[in-house]
Amino acid sequence: MAQAQTIRDAHVYVELWVSLASLLRSYTAAHGLNGSRQATVELGEEKIIVRHAEKWLALDRRGAQIAWTRDNGSRGTLELTEHGRLRATSPQGSDDTERDLDMAAEAWARDLMREPQL
């Protein structure tokens, strides 16, 4: 029974991973419409890379765990939940926050597609 649960959980996380890449594609396209800008989204089994001009976001997945890195050197870890959310956990465990996948993807896309300030 535990093995069946593990396999089912693995499938859920793969489906959520593919959904996250799709959301990133959609939101970067939407944010780029105004200025005819386009981002690229590369999807692999355990890696998503989003690039626009000099900006990029790299997501690396191991099961439900996701490590993210940005072009500016910022980084963090998240966890996919079975409910289609991303959970950020502080090292002390006292500051757990969750966001829906679509809200996280939209925020990343908005930041990546933002025009540089002159």
C-alpha cells in the first residue's frame, strides 16, 4: 500500500511540475504582449528554465522539493503540495507560507518580463 501511495504522489508531482511550466509560458506570454517581448521556457523532468533578455529563473525539482535560482543570485527552496500549491519553509520552520501555483508563476513572469527602469 505504501508503494502505491509513493507512486501516486510521484505522478501528482510530475503533473504539477508540467502545469507550473505551462503557467510560466502563459504568464510570460501575457506580460510580453504589450511590448512584443517573448520569453523562452525550457521544461525537463527535473528542471525548468525561463529566460527573457538578461533575466532568468531556474527551477530544479527532486520529488516534491524545488530549488529556485534567479539571475541576480537570489535563491530558495519550495515544496509542491498535493493541493497545487508551493510551500516556502523557513530554516526554523516557523514561517511557512503557501501560494497557489498560478500566483507564483504570475509573480515570477511579471518580474522576468518587466522592462528595465531607465
